[in-house]
Amino acid sequence: MSEEHKLSSSEEEYLEAIYTRQEGSARAATTRDLADCLGVKDASVTEMLKKLSEKKLVNYTPYHGATLTEAGLTIATKVKRKHRLLERFLVDICGIDRYESHKQACEIEHVISDKAIDTLSTQLGHPATCPGGSAIPEGEKEDETEISKLSEMGKGTYMIRFLTSPEPETISRLCSLGLIPGLPVKVLRKIAHGPIVIEMKDTQIALGRDVAESLLVSPEEEKEKGIPERAKRARAHVTPG
């Protein structure tokens, strides 16, 4: 967000609410629409719309409602993208129910950086929709790296991108095995209804399917020898459990 448009959380909430209204219909968001959505009084809505209009973020006509300007749409799209990706993370990874995930996403969306949310999108595999089925807007610099669960992959070499599990014990086990982000692993074979046999640093390991689901990976060309320097640096900070 540019310095010109440093906004408060409340201002972003209004832009997001107008975005949601325009997303669902072509007409402007009325004062009553926004008051109901945000749980505030009509007078508060009118005051805020005038303020956002002065900042050239909304087109506001009394008694007719408000629409987003191009600048307002850019900001609102970013906020909505953050909100829906956070909901996806909270529901899918943290196991939080949809109602609670919405409340928490509303709080986090105003403080998480664009870079962090782009990284989160990559780690989640660039989901297209939020848990409620609404589309997640694309980022300006969307990382198109394909991310998948290791349990879904065939034979080949992959780079571990992210560890994800609602069970802390699973993450600890993976780290104790040295399976950390930045490490290349090779899938050797998948035993029907059984474990997946992988190779890492010339060592073979049989992983249960449930554990392999916790490793998010991307395709990786085989290295001639050794592991990337970034993986070596990361490995130095892991204490086997």
C-alpha cells in the first residue's frame, strides 16, 4: 500500500465491505448495506464515506450509495485477498471452524504484509476459493510454483517447501528426520495402501501416508551432488528430537 493511502483498519473494513457488495451485485453499496454489514450506525457510515471520498477511494453520492474508485478497488482487493487466504489457512491448517476463522481473519488481515500473504498463498498451493466458496483474488506478483502434498506425487525429485499439520508432534518428527523446507527429496516408490519410500541425502526413509501429507513440495530437478546451500544453513538450526 502506498504512503499516500495509509489507512486505518476501520477504513480498510469499509473498502472491503463495499468490495463485497459490488462483488455480489452491480449496484452501489448503500448506507444501510454498510451499516448492517459492519454493525455500525448510519451516521457513522455517512461520515466514513465522506472521508474516503475525500481520499478519492470511493465515489459517494448521498442517498445513492458508494462504489470503489480504481485506487479504492486496488486496496480493497488486497484486503479481501488477505482475508480469504487467512480463512483458508485457519480452517485447513489450524482446524478452526469457519465462523471463528472469519473473526480472526478480520483482525489479522490489517497487519499481515503483502509479502507474507504471497508466501502463504504459495505454501497453501494457491487456493482458488475461501472455505465459503468465494473467489480469492490473485496477487500482483503471484508465484506460480506448483505446490502439492508429497503423498500425491509419483516417482521423482522434489523440493520441500512447507511443513503443515494440526499435530505439533508430526512437525517435530519431520524436523527430527531432517525433512525441512529447502531440502530436496526423491520419491523412490509408493507401496499400495502403505508407506512412501523416499531418499534424502543418500538415506532411504519409509513415510506413512498421513505423514507424507504434511510435506508440501514442488517439482525439483535432481542435483548432481549434495543439497542446496540454503538447506544446509536451515539444517544447522534444527535440533533432532
